[in-house]
Amino acid sequence: MKAYNVKVNGKKYFIEVEEAVTQTPFSINKGYTDPYNARVPVPPATSFAEPAPGTSIPDPVPAEPGACIKLVTSPLHGTVLSVNVKLADHVLKGDLLMTIAAMNKVIEILAEADGIVTQILAVRGKAVETGDVLFIM
């Protein structure tokens, strides 16, 4: 313990201060590690077009002669919540094709033009990246 005489605004004070024992908050003896240099395991990457076990991706529906192929792509990265169309469905401009969860929001993917769904590449529960092809119409 150390003793000090301190003068504040002309008034004298006698102070005794106990010395503190310094310890680092991350002691090796307690099993802690430095949080800034910790290594975090990264799970292996998976393809978003992998079907669920025991299922397969159906063959594409043939397009009508002279039909224009339209690719529906993901506008951002996220997780597929629902696929709201089936193969060979006729969709109109503005119809809901699917929903994606991204940035704590639900993003609706709408048909940009009339057409027939000829192939579905999106799988419910899988991650998609910006620009991934979700449907072919």
C-alpha cells in the first residue's frame, strides 16, 4: 500500500492506494486464446444446384419452336426460401417465381416476362450468389 498527500482546490487530502496486480484477460492457464488471432473452421462449400438426397433434378422441358430463352438470375446472394413454380408452368409477367432470404429480408423474384418454365436450377434451402441462374424460361 502506498500513501499520498494530495492537494485539491487548496484543500489537503491523505490517500492510501493499494497496488493492483495486473493480469492479462486471456490467460493461457485458464484455456483462453487471443480472440484476434483465433482460427475459425470454415465449412466446405456446397453447390446450390445439388438435389436433396434421394431426389434428382428433372429433365428440362423442351421449348416451343421459335421461343426465346430467358434466364432468371439471382439479384443478390442469399438462401432460397421457396420455389413457387413447377416445370412446364405458364407464368405471366409479375408472377412470383421464388423467394430468397437475404440481409434479414425476404426478397421476391418475379417473372420479368411471360413464358414457360423449362428448367428450375434453384433448390430450396441452398445458397445462391449474385448472378446465379435460377430458372430458364
